Amino acid sequence: MANINRSIKFLRIVVTVTLALLLIAQVWFWTAPVSFDFITLDHSTLDDYGGIDALNTKQKLLGFAIASVPLLAMVWSLIMLLRLTSVLAAGKWFDQLCEDYCLKVGRWLVIYVILNILHRTALVSAITMDNLPGDRHLAISFSTDDLLALVPALLALIIGHMVRLAREQQEELNEII
């Protein structure tokens, strides 16, 4: 049991650090992009249209807002994961609360994937909104990264379903005894 509690504590630290890094990186990228160059993140959408330096203040603010929407879905799923670790640390592996948090993590990760696909379209529209008519762009893209992001979402949903089945079996055994 001590190993499990140690693992859960480590997971909580990893999730908390990830949350902080996600939020800091988002704000840092949109406020000081020059100092952000040493971190290799894919910003090909912005790079295809001249980079962040080619944007005016309105486009930067709109870009930040648009890019923050899928990030907030990811942050919320990580918060649900933190709450799940609290339930697991309390030893309530087959409670309704554990099932609910697993399902919430999975659902919010699916929402993140959908928002991530839509945010690229909205970002291209925001970047080119000041262009002359006929030179504005609309881009719809779907990548293997989006499919890969569905894997943890589906795993969380499957684990939530397994917890529900285990809880139902435990309740059935309690009725027999």
C-alpha cells in the first residue's frame, strides 16, 4: 500500500507541474515569443502566415484567446485527474466518485481533441482577418496527433466503465453475503 500511495503522490506532483507548465507556456508564448524560441513547440500554423511577429495586437489577443480554449479543456481534465488521485489515495477504488472522475477525464480529453481541431481553423481565420477580401484563408486540418490524443481519452473512458462494472459486482456480492 505504501508503494501505491507513493505512486499516487508522484502522479499528483507530475500532474501539478504539467498544469503549471501548460499555463505558463501559453502565456509566455503569446507575450514574449522571441524568448520562447528555445522551446521546440509546433507553431506551424502561425509560421505559415509570417509568425507571431507579423500579427497586430488585436490578432495576438484573439490568437491567445483561441489557443487558450483547447488548453482550458486540457487543464480541466488534469484537474479532474488530480481529484481522481485524491479518491484513489483515500482507497476508494471502486466508488461512484472514482468512476465519475474517470469518465470526466475521458470526456474532457475528447472535448480537448475536438477543440484542438477547431482551434486551428479559428486561428487561421483570426490571423488572416485583416487581409484584403480574397486573401483571407480558411484551413481545416486533422492530424495523427489528434488521433493519438484520443488514446488516453478512450483509456480513461474504458477504465471508468471497468470501475462501474467492478462496483456493480462488489454491490452484488455484498447483497449475497
